[in-house]
Amino acid sequence: MDKLLFGDNQFFGINHMSEEKARAQAMRFQETDAILSVLGSAYDAGIRTFMCTTHDRIGEIVEAQKKDPKRWEGFTYYPCMPYAHKYANAVTEQGMVGALTGFMPDDGLLKTALTGTKALATKDVDGIARVLIDMEMKMFRGQNTPVVFIQNVFTDLLMGMGFHSAFRVFHDHIKEKYNAEPAYITMNMPMLLEVLEGQGIEKPIICSNINKIGFRMSGGFDAYLDALKSGRVRAVAMSVYASGAIPADEAIHWLSELPGVESLVFGASSRGNIEGTKALVDKYMGTS
Amino acid sequence: MSERLRIGVVGLGKMGLSHFAMVNPHPLTDTLACDQPGFITDVLSKNIAAPVVKGFDALMADEALQAVVIATPSKLHAPMVRTALERGLHVFCEKPFCLDWTDSVALADLAEEKGLVNRVGYHYRHVGAFAELKRIVDSGALGRITHVIAEAYGPVVLRSKRATWRTDKTEGGGCLYDYAAHPLNLLNWYFGTPKQVMGSDLGHVFSQETDDQVMSTMRFDNGPVAQLSVNWSDESHRKMSTKITIMGTKGRAYADRQECQVYLREEDENLPDYGKGWSVKYTTELTQDEWFYLRGEEYSAQIARFVEAAIAGKDEAQENTFRSAAETDRTMAMIIENAETGHPVGEAPTPVKPEPRKRGWLRR
């Protein structure tokens, strides 16, 4: 993994600080060209990996980038699936089985199984999960996706329910079908590490908040540091700036001294912020 | 007093699964999942370690059970909560509490009489920025509050579609119960039950059977007039967005999930951490981590406070009791009556007092 990964929250009106800023970003990035332009700045600054949600809009970005392979040579995607609000809103609207059915391919056997007798479906969570993963991965067909993440809401929902075997299904399917590294985003890193190890998943790639003020590091700051020091996790740090609460230089300097952190993911909308973060990462963490 | 809590989560729909996923990993709980036999109970019983109980009666038959989380469709809340209380269980119920507000009051009476911990899932009271707004209102630093706007918008119903219980008014569906209940509950927290409700409109956008938008004007004692504007057919919002704006003789305050913005005309000794002019506090400084994060600290916090109180076996005047949720149910009943009859519901509030009521700023 590269030291610095480019995130996509800023493109979809997600801002943990302010709803006004979030809306301003949503307005700015409603045109695909505006997103491509910022991705271009990241590329020109030497960033090659885009860690992105499997949002419909990302499909448009991938299509646009495919048309200009020279411009985007070496560009890599780390898909993060699924786009949770799509599912949550569908469940509110259609109920659990209705929503699930809605996301199945129209001609699929599983759709028939879900809408008809429940017998097959209940025994075949494994099969349903694989179909859903494939649906989410469709937009990246033919592209370089060496690492594939589960989004934190899904990771943490499955973990909270104790549905731990789902992680194994995801792990096996991503390795077998996509020849990629399965990875996990969570808000509860120390707890997840234990759960994954319980499924026989060793030294997993886990993306979680890691920041100097302990913002949204659920399970406790010290437990995070212990997990990192143990060498049992390949960590990707997010919310390194804690939504702007920590000055950039201080945040990255602090992070660079932690063991076990392989990468950090950040989102930015301006060339200046992108280049600034890249320079700090090069300075403190070494060029990748 | 026991050290662990045996607790059942009843109703495994969207909210129920979310609650279950937070109760289950709590270090001090032994958790059971419960729903009618069906797709979800089949899938879960094959895949998770926690016991999956098929049917509410079967759960009630569990002799060691100490507490329940009720997250069934709203019309089932009142009978299930009553059964659980009579069985001697501590109860956390998803919002809205009861569709008939007289049930809400009766159940609050019953829970208090039996000394059982009782909570309703109005998680916005656990959002740092809205709790901060409560502190600001109670400090009196805004002066006499005259003008309030309570809003909630989000993308739930964006086209005509088949019916579920959420779209059936008699089952507690619709934008009023699902969305407007939240800003209304915050208004109740800040100002109590409205004295008079007028100008209410429960409007359809895409739904046939129920409301997709809610508007209303509420007059409270001691001056505040609040306007409610809620719409769950608004695709421009990525998810539910709730905001409260409060204007008074000495300043203005605004809160949403992310931040609290305050304008004070003068410094106020009851609110020493805010100066003259604008101040902003962000979620990063208003938030405390809980043991587990799924979808926002507020969801974890309400479960944590309930579990802690149930283990302690006593209810110490905390937020979101049945009593406080009954106020919101009463307020929604006033809005429905007003929308149906076109006549103002309730009496005009007492005349405005010249001085704001002063309360200690530590009291929340």
C-alpha cells in the first residue's frame, strides 16, 4: 500500500465538522469534471491510490478515467463497499427482504429464492453475500483494485451482531475472485482485530480513526496504541486531523512515530491542501 | 443489584438490528435477539452466538431476563411495554413511544410505581450539540426566548411505492411519527409541552396513506413561538438532518448534529465559556467516545446509559424517560387534532413575562 491514500468523503457532501461545508462541497462536486479535476491534482502531486465508496458517482469517475488511460497511468482504486445509505434508505422503504431483493440481479437464482420460498435463502447467506459483493465491484471491472474494504457501518453492524463468519466469507471471496487483499474499515479497531483473528484472518488491513486527540477511537486510545504496537495489524489511519481539530504538521508528525501504521487516507478539495499533506507525509513518513 | 444484565432486543427491523448490534457487544450484557419467526430469525440463529428467541411470549418466559429493548412497529409498543413492566423488566422503547398519549402517561406511571428503569430512544438528546443547546437555553443567556425554528429533512420517501408499516398511519408510520418526533422531542426538552398548537398541516408528497411533510406552529409558556418544518421526501439531504434555531432578546443559538453556533449580544456570567458575538463549538469537542461505535455516539450513549441504570437497578432522573416521551406523544396528538379540525388545540399561553426564568447553568 502507498503511504498516502486519497479519500472521497469530500466529494459526497460528507463533512464531520459542518453541514454548511458539506452542502457547499456537494454543490461543487455535482459535476463529474469537478471531481476529476481534484483527482488530477492528487495525481499530479504523486498520489496514485483512490480509496472510494461504491457510490454510483464513482462508477462515472471510473468510466471517465478509462477513456484517458495515459492521463491516469498507474492509478489504483481501493473500493469501499457498500454505500450504506443506499441500503439503509431501501430498507426503510421496502423492508429487509424487499431491499435485499431489489439489489439482486434481475435474472439471478437468488432473487427468485428470496421472493419465493425462503428455504434456500436462509441457508445461503454466503451465496447472497458473494452476489452483493460482485454487484458492488462491477463498476471497477478491468481496473486495478488490489485492496477491497468493507465500509465501517457494515463491519461494525456485523461485528456488533456477532455475525463474524461474514468476515470470512468476504475475505475468501475477495481473495479468490478478485485476487485482492480484503480489508476492513471500522470505528472499533481493537475489538475488530480480535474478531478477525477469531476467524483465522491474520494481520488484517484495518482502516480506523487514528489521531492524536483520540477522536472517535472507540474502545479507547490506549487499546489502539496497544494493537498497533503488537504488530498484529496493518493499519490505515483515517481522521488523522480529527476533522480539522489538529494542525496538519502536528497530526502527521505524531502519526509517523506510531508503529503498525502503513498508510493514511485523507480527503481534500484544494490543490494546496493536497500538496501540503503530501509534503508532510513525504517529510515524516518517507516517500512511498 | 447484579453485575451483568440479561437483556432481550425485541423486533429485528432496521432499528432493532442496530440496537441489537450495540447492546450485544456491551461488556456487561448477556443479550438475546427476539422477533417473530421469519427470514431474519432464521438467518441469525444460524450465524450468531447470541440466542435468537422466536416470539415475544417466548422471551417473556425467560425467567432470568432483566431488561428489554422494544423496537417493534410503533402500534405494538404500548402492549409490549406494559407486559414487560408487569413482568418486572427495565424497558428501553424505540420512539415514538405510544400512539395514544394516554397510554404513554399510564406506562410512565406504572414504570415509576414499580421503580423500573424506563427510556425512549430519542437519541438526539445524546447528540453533543443538542445537549449543548439545552445548556445554553437553561443558562438564560439568550434572554427571553421568542422565536424558535425546528427542522428536519431527509430522503426517506422519494417516490410512490408499496406500503409498509412505516407508511401506515394507524401503525405509527409517516413523517410525523418517524421524523418530526425528533425535533418535537427537542422542543419539549427545551420548552416543555406547547400550550397551543395551530396552523398544522400533515401533507402528502408521494405517499397515499400518510404524511410526508409536517408543518405546525406551537406556542409555549413564557414566550417562545416555534415553527416546525419537516419533510422526509427531500433528496437533497444525504441523510436525516435536524436543526434547531433559537432567538431571544439577548442572542441567538443554532444547533445541528455537527455544531452549535451561538451569538450573544453581551457576555453572560451564566455561560462563561461563550463570549460576546459569535462562538462555535464542534462535535469534536462536544463528543465523548462510548464502548462501541456503530452509527453515531448518540445511539451508543442512550444504550449505555440504559444498561448502566438497569444494572444499578434504579432510575436517577435521566433524559428520555417515559414521562418525557409522553410529552412528545401528547404534542404529536395536538398536531394531528389541529391538522384534522383546523381549530387551534389548547389555550393561549400565559402572557409573556418580562424576565427570563433563570436556572443554574449546571442543571441540565
